[in-house]
Amino acid sequence: QVQLVESGGGLVQPGGSLRLSCAASGSIFSIYTMAWYRQGPGKQRELVARISSGGTTNYAASVKGRFTISRDKAKNTMYLQMNSLQLEDTAVYYCNAVLESGSYLAPWGQGTQVTVSS
């Protein structure tokens, strides 16, 4: 199976920035829609942002204007640039590939922890 590894999380103050990375074990970005998800304390996993194989992007309303999703096909890596971070952004962040059926290509990995605190 395809493996995805998230990295780049950490502790940051409100208003700060982080860049998350998602490294894939194969060249899949030309075929599938890729997406970032997060799960905060006591919450369900939610969609944060996604990017299609053609480069079309979509964002959750809560992060629009603050986060930017991008990819580097040559490096088999996807990124999430997170600016103006808020306390509500605290969560474990995951990446995955989304199939036409709505299911996921890869198993869920460890994710990367983002903690926003003063």
C-alpha cells in the first residue's frame, strides 16, 4: 500500500506560522486528489484542505485565507502552509489521498501534532 508520513508540527503561539509536509512513498499526485485533515481534542476528524490532480484547491471555511495547500510532484510531497494560527487550530493533522468513491487510498498514519498556545 501507499504510505504517507506527516511532519512539521510543533508548539506555536497564536498568530504564528507552521508548514506541514506530507511525503508519499510513490508518485500518486498526478492521479488522486490529496487532502489534509485534522482532529482536535474531543472532535471528529474534519477536512481542512484538498488539492486535485489538476491543481484545483478547496478549503474549510475556518481556515480559508490563512492556510495554503500545495504539492511538489517531483518530490512526491504535499504541504500545508499555516499562517495566523489560532487556538482552535490545535489538532493532530493527517494527510491522505481521496478516491472518487470518497474512501481513502492509504491507511491513517501517526499524523503530526500542532499545538497553538500562549
